[in-house]
Amino acid sequence: METVLLHLTPLRLAILAAGAALSAASAHAADTADADAAIQLAQASPVQLSQVVVKGQRFAPETSGFTANVIEQDTIRERHVGNIQELFREVPGMSVNGLGLGGVADNLVMRGFANGGHGGDIGMVIDGIPLNEAMSHADGYVDQNVIIPLELEKMTVFKGPSSALYGNYNRGGTIAFESRKGGDYRELDLKAGSFGTVDLQGALGVPLGDGHEGNFAAQLYRSDGFRQQSKTEQGTVAGRLGFKLGGDTTLAISGRAHQGRWDSASYITEEQNNSSGRRFDKDPRVQNDGGKKDFYTGRIDLSTPLTQDIDLLAYGYFTRQTFTRSFSRPVSAAEWRQREEDYDRDVLGAGVSLNGLNTVAGSDLNWILGTEYVDESTRYNFRDGLDNRQNTPLTTGGTLPYLDRDYGSKAFSVYGQAEWNLSPMFRPILGLRYDSMTGDCHARPDEILGGTTCGDMPRYTHTSPKIGIRSTWSPMVDTRVSYSEGFQLPPSDARYGPNGQSLDPTVLRQVEAGITLKPLDGLFVDAALFRIDTSNEVRSLGGGVYENFGKTRRQGIELDLGYAVTRNFDLSAALTWMDTKVLQHADPSIEGQAVPSVPRRTALLRGTYRFDNGWAADLALQHNSGYPVSPDGSKTLDGFTVADLTISYERKFWGQNQRFYLAINNLTNRQYSTNSFIMGGQQLYAPAAPRSFMVGVNLNL
């Protein structure tokens, strides 16, 4: 196959290179603040915002009645990740079922929902811009490659449908990324190693005088991949300018551009998976698979105080994106076919919110009330039966679907959330969200429907209540309990189909209880117990007819541990025990079975030792128990345990701390697969990478 190159114009390449030459980053997952700090934060006097506030930014997860995990800038800097999803294993309740398809998003698992990232089970936003795609390969598909790890201030993971600030795609939870705003820094992270991999990231923060500020970041990444036909090249640049307009009014303008090109070797068969010498080979039936993506966003924010205690935030944003992917896969025991999907997507969004910190009945009330409108359109083209990406008589002869259509989706939401600090023992948080969604679909003249549907989408509405209570019993004990609801729209074929009017959204109901303990100096323990029930699921009756039928239960325990054993030695763990069960299904034999693709147990155990001479060693052990692949549990994916080792040296040069490191991933060269599924009647696998070495440097300039 002809090598796929990253086509960047000289101007864009110059921007990326200049941004990267000026920049880089900083390490440790944030845990819940201690009880005294939480009370002080909740009881703080009203203050004016010093900068533009992204939606809900003043709601601190560590004082909330809902479970949320935060990964701070320092942890991101220490991990030296090339892709943001490498951080997800640090979060209890999350795991990654990798696909290994270059720039195609992987499957993410959170709280028993296995179609995050590659589907719509997890919502994601960067500085308030939604990244989920209403009609792109799968409802809610989201690509994290557009985020530069070094640009981030923090990453907040809201568990389940608990946040009133986010609506669709938050079944398992929502991940809110916040870029750095303000500051004076010049950081660079450069690493290179196995499989021809090079990753250059830079970040720059510049005070511009009179309260104005600029923040910029860039990343250039390329790799030949650990399999044949697996080359990937990506470039991303992001920037933000903030201005003080006087009277505490602030204006911010931000933008982002991403381009990616990749080749893909598709998946391997069960025979290859069981053969150690052929695991990384490309199946001879795989054609010249690959893809490309161009992604651009822009946003403007205006924040101004209305009173001493209330601020107004107004914002608008756009997204412009094209995405093409070709994919070879089995369609029967004997035949493989190549298909290609092409998406041309435009999004316009706008919103306004009031943010307040007031005293009510002698106690502080932190609140937000807002509304948002999003208009999204997608030109969708699907072709099957290709010969190395070229049409064949099978493609255009009417034997297979040839889809060429325009999708429209419109969403309107109103939300409110309030935290009331009545007492240390009773700090309630109340939220309510209303969503209204509609859309349309228009087939172009050359389309061959092939059994799929295309018509107007009816209006779907849902109101989701959220309630939580936080209690501080002592400086060592903090508890929380909560109830929250969410929703899921019917699949696209159902909601754009002729009987869409008769369908209701799937309803999710989550209950959880959590406790934070600090029994000893340096010891932190946080545990969350949860249950999520889904009802009103949608099943197909054939012939384009669907109905609401189906129930599922997901419940589990998440444990987050951190222990500073000595001044030099730290231990941490992120542990998850999960139990899923199908309660009602169209096939009665499936009832009582576990939900496919959800591991029953996951764990990340980490030990870090810092020597007094600047050297440090970090060992991370990751365990995944495996999971059922088929709905009846007859096909499974084996579990695995792998180790990653990082050795670093940090010393002050040029008046700043500089860090040099060696990272060895899959230390024992374990052979395993990160994902498996049934396709065309066959069980396919996505092989994991063998042992790899990366050397790098993190510079503060």
C-alpha cells in the first residue's frame, strides 16, 4: 500500500513547529480535599472571577455530593503520554478496550458501559466544546486525538449521569478537559523510541500586559506502528487569547486545528491470536485500509459581573470536521469485504449562563443556571464491497447499501445546579436538566437504502433530576450519597425511521454512596458503591420497526488509594469490581448474562521511589480480568496483567527543573489482546503492542 503522509500546508506546519519549539508540561492524580479544606471552600466569601469561567467551573468535584475523579497537570506531566486516553487507566471504574486502528477512536469502558469513545456511552468536552459526534460512525463517537496532553490544566471525570451540566452521551459519565489559562511558562516534551515513534509537544503561556494573556500548545506525532501497514501521523495546534475589558469583564477567543493520516492493518482472527509468531501480521484479506481526519474548532467567551455575587457567561462555538475511514472485515466465514465511510460535519453552538455565589438563610449557595443550543449537520457517505477503495459492481449495483445522505440534529437544553453549605454535616447539591432534540435526514438521488431508514426525527425530550448530599464527620471522614438520572436516544436507524414517533428515550437511574477516609498522615482512601439501572431500551422487530423493550443493571465498587509511605516512596491503586446483568431482553436466553465487553475486575497498582540524587523509578502494574465477548457468554477475551517502568532523572538547569526519562512499556513482553468481538460470525482480536522503549526529555525554558 502507498504510504499515507500527513498533508500539512507550509503555514500550518510552521505554526505547529513554532508552537512546539516554544513549549512543554508538568504530576499526581488529585484526590479529594481534606474535610477542613472542603468546609473552607464551601464557606468562602463571594469573590469575583479573575478570568472567563467555563460552564460549571466553580463546582469543585472534591466537595460535591457526586463521585468525580480529577487528574491534575502534574500527573499529566509525569506520565509523558502521547494520547490522552493513556491516562484513563488511572481512574477507578475506567478501562480502555483498544482497537489499534490508527486515528480511529478506541472503546472506553466506564461504570459498565463499554461503548465510550467509539460510541456514545461517555460524553467529552474540551473547554466547554462538546467532542461527541451526533452522526459519525456511531452515535456519540468521540476522538481524543484532537487534545494535546501538555495543554491541559486538569481532567475531571464525572461518574454516571450525575452532572446537570451535560446531557446526551453521559451514560457512563462525562470527561471535562480544561486547558491552561493564564500563567507564564515555556515547556517542551520530546520523546522517541520503538517502531519509529516520535512525539513532540509544546506549551506556552504568555502574560500580555494589562491583565491580557495568551496560551498556546502544539503536538506533532508519528509512528510506524508495531504491525505492518500501521503508520500514523498527526499534528495539532491550539491557542487561546484572554482580554480584560475593564470592570472585571473578560473576553476569550480560542481555536484548535488537527490533521491526521493513518494506515490500518485491521483485526486478526482467532487462529492468528493463538499463534505467537503471527499475531502482528496483517491478514491477507485486509486491503489498503486507513483514514484521514481534519478537525477545526473556534470559541468565544464573554464573562461579566451583573452584581457583586452574580456573573453572566455567554459563549458561542463552531466545529468543522471531515473524517474518512476504510475498513476490511469478515462478512461470513469465507468472505472479507472492504467498506469506506465518509463524514463531513459542521456544528454551531451557543449558550448563556448565570453563575452565583450568594448567602441564603445564613449559608453560602453556589449555583449555576443556563441554557444551550447546538445545531449539527453531517453529510454521510457509506460504500461497501470496494476493491482497494475503488467502486466495484457490488458497490453500485444495488446488491449492498450505498448510503449518501444529509443528517441534521438540533438540541436545546436548560440546566441548573446548586450547592448549599448548610452545615458540615449537610451540604446538599441539587441539579435539574431538560433536553429537547429533533432532526432530519435527506437521502441524495444516488443512494441505495438497502434496508436502512432516512426520515425526520421526532422531537425527543427528557428531564433529568440530580440530588446529592456531602457530609463531613471529622477531618478524617467524609461521606456522600446521591441519585441521578440520564437518558439515551434510540439508535439512528430507529429515531430516523418511520416509527420513531412511538419510541421513548432509554432512561438511566443511578444511586451511589461514597466515603473518603484519611486515617493516617499520607494515607488517602476513597470508595464508591453504585448501581445504574437502564430501562426502556430499544429493540428491533425487523423491517425497520422498533419498540421500547429491555432492561440492564450495572453495579460495582470503585476504590482509589494513595499512601505516601515515606518522603521518597509513594504507593497508589485504582481498583474496580463490576457486576453487570441483562434483566430483560428480546432473547430470553440472554437474560441473566453479563454485558459484553465489560471486564469484571480492573486494577492499576503503582509504586514510585524518588532517590535523593534526582533519580526516580516508577512501576505500574495494570490488570484486566477479561470479559465476555458474545451476548450469551460463550465467547470470551482472556485477561492480562502487564507492567510499565519509567526511570527518570530530574535536576535544575538554567534555573528550572528539567526531566530526562526512559519508559519501558509492557516490560515482560506479554502477548495479549486489548479487544475482541464477533463480526461476520467470527471472533476477531485487536493485538496489544509488544515491549517498547521510549527516551525523552521534559524541559522548562
